[in-house]
Amino acid sequence: MRSTRYSVDKPRRSVLLTVLTGLVLIYSLVPLVWLLINSSKTQSDLFSSFGLWFSGDFALFTNIADTVTYDDGIFVRWFLNTVMYVVAGAGGATFLAVLGGYALAKFDFPGKKAVFAVVIGAVAVPGTALAVPTFLMFSEIGLTNTPWAVIIPTLISPFGLYLMWTFASQAIPTELLESARMDGAGEFRTFFQICLPLLGPGVVTVLLFTMVATWNNYFLPLIMLRNPDWYPLTLGLNTWNGQASTAGGDAIFNLVITGSLLTILPLVAAFLLLQRFWQSGLSAGAVKE
């Protein structure tokens, strides 16, 4: 009796690709490691010890306490402002992108190709190019130096709309919608009870993109806000950094570093918690059945 041997092709390994991937990984992790290490140092150790190694005194928790209590706890106010901008702006942008993407993917109407061209064109326009015109428009209606000046512009996400458009066209079979309508389900019931669960990975992906963009938003609040009480974390930490760069102001440099560490922790947690949904959302439509 002859035994049949099956040969399994092993994946090829590229030494050059492995080295390049390792370099990119090091390039990405070194700033985070530097931030974590220096957040644990006292003010005097920041300038007297090696930046990529711990000092004798572990002052991380002391620095955190000083950061959240400095200047009457303004850091906590900036953190809450950022959360508000993310919940209202990124959450609203995701909701509108889901509704618009679903409608563009599953409904036919006059001018649909024109809408597609506008969306693609809007994706290609950087947000910084629209910041000054947006400021002039908001100043005319008296909304500058208010939270609405940051929330309203972030409600529109052309990339999120395009992503939901392409995802909905693949994730929701047209036959499923026809069956729901034949059974007497209205459009709202069909969307919220049948289609929305199928759009889960795409919704999480868009939410993650818009959340990161809103959390790291700097230029728009810079030109819209003058009152520090409405600053997000990015603008507030830049204010501290400016103070630390002045003569005699370096006494708060450890607060700038610790505040930067506290700023990125929510984003890291969001990526870790939503990673599997994010990956499935990006890969949707890659394989055609």
C-alpha cells in the first residue's frame, strides 16, 4: 500500500522585509517608551539622567497627582472637554456616516453619481484647508470661542461616509431588504433591527477613525477657541509646553510629559478593545463570494 505524501508550501520569509518591519516597529515604540520612562522621573532627573532609562526615584504617581491638580485642576477640565468633543463630534459623525452610507448604498435617486463625486472630492480635501473658511463663517454667526465651533465641523466625515457606503454595499444583501419589505417592515425598522447589526464592524471602524481624529484635533480648536476653559487636551498641553519653554517655566516640564502620557492612554485602550472589530471592518469586501 503506497502512502501519498502531501507537500505543504511554507510561507516565504524575507529577511529584508523582516528588518524593515522591525525598524518601523522600533521607530513607533521608542517615543512611547521614552514618554513612559520620563513620566516616572522627577523634575530634576529629567535633565540629569539618560532619557531611555529610569532614574533612582520613581515619581510616576506623584507626577500624575501634580498634573491633575495643577492650576486648579485645569487638566481634568481639558480632559472632560475632549471627551465631550469626542462623544458629540465623533459619535455624531459616525451616526451620520452610517445613515448616509446606508442610504447611498441601498437606495437609487437622481444625482447619486454627483453625490459620489462630491464625497470623493471631499475626502481629498485636507481639514486644515477648510479651517480658516470655517472660522470666518462661524465668526459671522457668533459661534467662535464656544464648544459648538469644535463640535459642528467634526460632525461631517467624508471618509467615514465613503467607508460606510462601500461597507454597506457589501454587508447588506439586497434580497434581505426585499424580504423585510415584503413582510411589511418599514424602512426604519428594517434599518435598525436588520441592517444595523450587520453594519457593526463598519460602524466600529468609522467610530475609531473619527474618535482618533477628534481626540487629536489641534488646528481647529486653535483658531476657534480663546478661552482656556474650553480647550481640548491637545491645545491645553501645548499651552503648558509653551510655558515650560519660557525662562523659569521649565518647572512644569514633567507635567507636560505626564499629561501627554495620560492623553494617549484612552486611545491605546480604544485600539486594544476595538481591534478585532476594526480589522474585520477594514477587511470587509476584500473577498468576493
